[in-house]
Amino acid sequence: MESIIFSTKISQNLERFLANTKHTKLGIIADSNTIRDCYPLISATLPEHHVFYFEAGEKHKNLTTCQNIWKWMTENDFDRQSVIINLGGGVTGDMGGFCASTYKRGMRFINIPTTLLSQVDASVGGKLGIDFMGFKNHLGVFTEPLAVIISQEFLPTLPTDEFRSGYAEVIKHGLIKNEHYFSCLKTTDWQNQAWTEIIEKSISIKKDIVEKDPKEEGLRKILNFGHTIGHAIESHYLDTPNHLLHGEAIAIGMLAEAYLSHSKMRMAKEDLTSITQTILEVFGIRYVAQSDFEAIASLCLQDKKNTGKIINCSLLKRIGECEYNIPISEEDILAALQYYHDLKHEPDTTTA
Ligand SMILES: NC(=O)c1ccc[n+]([C@@H]2O[C@H](COP(=O)([O-])OP(=O)(O)OC[C@H]3O[C@@H](n4cnc5c(N)ncnc54)[C@H](O)[C@@H]3O)[C@@H](O)[C@H]2O)c1
Ligand SMILES: O=C(O)C(=O)C[C@@H](O)[C@H](O)[C@H](O)COP(=O)(O)O
Ligand SMILES: [Zn+2]
């Protein structure tokens, strides 16, 4: 597993790390926001390097951007002894890591995650990839970074919606593995959490699972709770005015899959109520039209956990315990989406 460095002075930690990492060339991959807000925090102490940045956003996590990255690597004579630094959120980490690990069959890379979401989840565990044909992370590989360097110095410029998006993965970590963690999250205002503890706790939950099953042959599928339906919703609305951030879509996915946990796994009604209240308090209700349900359900047919035409979902037995490879039907998905839709009419739960 990659080494994870918790840093309070990113420029110094990175300088030290690079001094001990022999490389021919050094490349920085960022997006249009992190080049402005995050690169200045590390640029002064970096040794000689090349920079590539792309237009920020999920819709640029695609083959066209990858081609531009591979061209930049080639034109600047990167070789297998070169090192790439991915400076940004999950989009930069997933795509930059994918490009590095496929260029000349593999170059080393370091992740410097700059969003809450990428610090608690995306930068750890070696899942890399891009979207393709409208499906999330459809092309990709498992490759560990050389290191992940995590610093909260980047977070002050992160917009509130992006912060909240990352919080969805934090809630997920509590729901799948640690009831106590979830109940602490539940009782504290989400904007006033103790972020140092949250980041460390979430990473330790994820790391523990990934170490046991790095290539998602079994147990790791629990990290995908909320993602069967959540990814389908994210993909469906990606290029529309109703587009959702990854965590916002996963929050809806977790509500829908919590409903299925109750209906198919006998998770207690009190647990469903507690999950529903907690997620709605943070995320409110978002636009998911009934007329889109069929299309969303059919996107689930391409989920990577599936076996042939069987849609396998990760569902909760109770808060803090998740099971994987639970077959669900398209009708189940429609019922779960209806559950989400109907929450809009509950007087105490609608905030948006
Ligand atoms: N590989 C994994 O295990 C894994 C896990 C979870 C999510 N993901 C993927 O990660 C992606 C979502 O990650 P994300 O939420 O970090 O999205 P992102 O990379 O798009 O970053 C979110 C936004 O914040 C901006 N930004 C980043 N850092 C900033 C900073 N410090 N200050 C100001 N602006 C900043 C970015 O430019 C972008 O506009 C999705 O593609 C998802 O599929 C991967
Ligand atoms: O690390 C994992 O495993 C996860 O499932 C973490 C998820 O939060 C993340 O969104 C991941 O990229 C989803 O993977 P995918 O295999 O469903 O594309
Ligand atoms: Zn996710």
C-alpha cells in the first residue's frame, strides 16, 4: 500500500520527499482551479519541472484530456524514471494517475489531494480511471501512487459545495464500517467537524479495507455503498443543467440504497430513518425526475460490480455493517428512486 504522509507544511514535506526520490523529469498535473489556488503553495520549493493543466470538472475526465496529457509527456521527453505529481481533487488524481500508469507502461506518481473528497477517499487505494461512453470510471487500472501527501493547507480555498460533496464519502465510511463514527458525525454540525480527526479516521477505514482486498475481488465492494445508483444518477445528469457533484450524487445513492437495505436486508426502520435524516439535513433534496428513473436504472447495468446481467449492490445490514454482492433488479432500483422522490413530500425533511 502507498505511504500516506500527513503534512502541516506541504512545501517542506514535498521538497524533502523529492530530494529522496531520484527522477529524470518531474511533471505537475493540475486543473484550472488548482493551478491558481494550490500550485502557488508548492511551486517555490519544487525542483525543475513541467506543468500541465486542464479545464476543471468531471466532464473533462475523459479520453480527450488523457490524449493531451500523453502528448505533453511525450513532447517533454518523459521517460519511465520520471515522476508525476497529481495536484488536485479526485478528477486530477484518477486521470493523472491513469495517464502516468499507462504511459510507457507505467511511470511513478505522487498524489497531493486538494479537496476533502480526495483527501478522505479518492487519493487512497489505487483506483484510477476516466469516464467513457457516459459511464463512470469505465476505463481504468489499479495502481498505487508512490505516496500521498495530505495537507489541510489547501482547504481554505475549496468552495462549500465541494466540501459538502466530500462529506458524503465521510458519511459512507461511518455507514459501512463504524456505527460510532456515524453517530458522532450525526450529532455535530457538518461544517464544524474536527477535520484532522475526520480525515485520519476516514483514511484509516478505507486503508484497512483496501489492504484486505486491493483489487475489489470481494470486501472492497463495500466502499461502493451508494455508488450503484449514485454513479448512475451522476452520469445521467452530467451534461445537463441539473448536474451533481460526485458526493451529491452519492448522497442520493446512499438514500436509495439505504431504502433497499431496509426492504431487502431487513435493516431496521430506525436505521433507515436515521440515515435519511442525517443525509437530508446536509444535502437537502435534489432534482431527480420520475421521467428519468428508467434511464437511470438502465445505466446501472454497466456497473463494474455486476456479473453479466445481474446487478450486484452493496447494502447495509445495519448502520456500521455492509454486505456485498447482493443482487438487485431494475424494479428494485425504480422503487428506491421512488423512495427518494417521495421524501420531497415529507414536511420535515425538504431543505432544497
Ligand atoms: N479513485 C477513487 O478511489 C475515488 C474515490 C472517490 C471519488 N473518486 C472520483 O473523484 C472525483 C471527485 O473528486 P473531487 O470531488 O475532488 O472533484 P474535483 O477533482 O473535480 O475537484 C472539485 C472541484 O474543486 C476544485 N478544487 C480542488 N481543490 C481545490 C482547492 N484546494 N481550492 C479551490 N478549488 C479546488 C477543482 O478544480 C474542482 O473544480 C470523481 O471523478 C469521482 O469519481 C475517485
Ligand atoms: O475505493 C473504492 O473502492 C471506492 O469504491 C471508492 C468510491 O468512493 C469511488 O467513487 C470509486 O471511484 C468508485 O469506483 P468504481 O469502481 O465504482 O468506479
Ligand atoms: Zn465515491
